[in-house]
Amino acid sequence: MIRSMTGYGRAQEVLDGLDITVEIKSVNHRYFEFSARTPRAYGFLDEKIKSYLQSRVNRGKVDVYVAVESLDTVEAQVDINDTLAAGYVKALRELSQRYQLPDDVTVSTIAGYHDIFTVRKTPENEERIWAAVSQVLSKAADDFIAMREVEGARMAEDVRARGADILEKVAFVEQRSPETVAAYRAKLEARLKEVLADKTLDERMILNEAAIFADKTAVAEETIRLRSHISQLYSMLEGGSPIGRKLDFLVQEINRETNTIGSKAQDVEIARVVVDVKAEIEKIREQIQNIE
């Protein structure tokens, strides 16, 4: 199924004593680019999350936010730096004596110097945390991808409609092109009659000139290739992602054939249609820039 590179997904759940929230969002990018915001204590999750999303997403700039809050009481041990604490006490009492200040050093006073304490929590079980986070991540990713698929379907429908419009214009060019040759021949014959007056016209010369004009302005090969490219476009849209880069190349080919038709055709009506086709091609190009 066709996917857009723009999407958003969110999931929140309490698992194994952990309140976990995962948010995923993405915008278009030429390749897969990943960034994550996880709590400092859970930095080990970054690579695991990246690896998981890379298995499900091919292109796009993907940003992930993860919040993990432990609902269980975590045992912690507080160590005291006795050397540093003694230094603070000594320094405070020296201040008291030197400046005749009351000696009111208390435990509360020393507790204000946070650098004398070291808090050691019970080591986290990384596998246990990843097992819980991965479940929430999977649900957020499902929502995220579902949104990309909905947006992708909308873009694919728009591209199909524009492809159909191009085919209608190609049909007009195919019908109009032979008419321009007939019109050129009639115009050439009328001009020669005017110049030669009563003299007999050389029919072979007129035929040769018309043939040369027809060869120079013939666009049958280009319109056939255009139809083939549009058919390929439809086939790709019926398949699944990733097709963004292939579509980009195909649109370049469609644009090349259209330019050739524009340069060959010596007709105002065909030139006008070519301009319309190029406008549709540009709109298709804008759409496929966001297809995975």
C-alpha cells in the first residue's frame, strides 16, 4: 500500500510497573533519518527503537518521544562523602570564629551542600524495560503507519486523476497532429498558387514539402511513450511502498517526452496543451516528493 512520509502516532500504557508514553511523527526526507528523545536513564532504548522503526519505515525524517515513569518504589542508597562533609563543617566554624558569628552549624546546614551525597539506585533491568516499551512502541507505530497509509492513498488517487488528465491531453495531441500536416499542405498550396498565378503547380513538390513537415513535427513516438509511462505510473500506484524514488524517475521521463512534443509541434493548440500537461506533471512531482 502506498504510504506518505508524513505521519503521527501515539500510545500510552502502564506495563510491569512502568507508565510508558511513545509518540512518533515524521516528515518527508530523501532517506531514513531518525532522532529520539528518551529519559537520560533510558538512553539504551535509542538504538533499539531506531532498529525497530527502520524495519517498518523506509523513508522519512522520524522523530520519537518516549516517557517512562516507574510506579514502583525504587530502592536507593545514599552515600556520604565524609571527607567533604568534615571540610564543610571545619570551614563554617572557622568563619564563625573569624567573624564572631554564632556557631549554628546543624545537620540541615550541611544537607544544603548536595555534593557530599551520592545517590545510588538499584540497577534497572534493561531487558524488562525494553520488553514493556517495545509493546507501547508497536502500538504507536501501528497508528503512525496507518496515518501514513491513509495520506498515501489520498495522494495516489490525486496522482491517478492527474495521469488520466494527461492521457486526455495526449489523445488531443494525437488527433491534432495529422490535422496540422493537412493544414500546412493547404496553406503551402494556396501560397504557391498566389505566387505562381496561372502556372501549373508541381504536385510532387507540395507532397515532398508536406512530407518533410510531417516528419519534423511527428510526435507519434513521443505520445506512445507517454502512454506507456502513464501505464507504468498506474502499475506502481497499485503496488506497495517504497516507490517514491522510482516515481520520481518516471516523472522525469514523462516530462522529457512532453518537452520533446512541445519542441516539435508547430501548432498553437498543441503548444497550449503541452503547457497544461507540464502543469499537471509539476503537480504530480509535488505529490510524489512525499511518497515513501
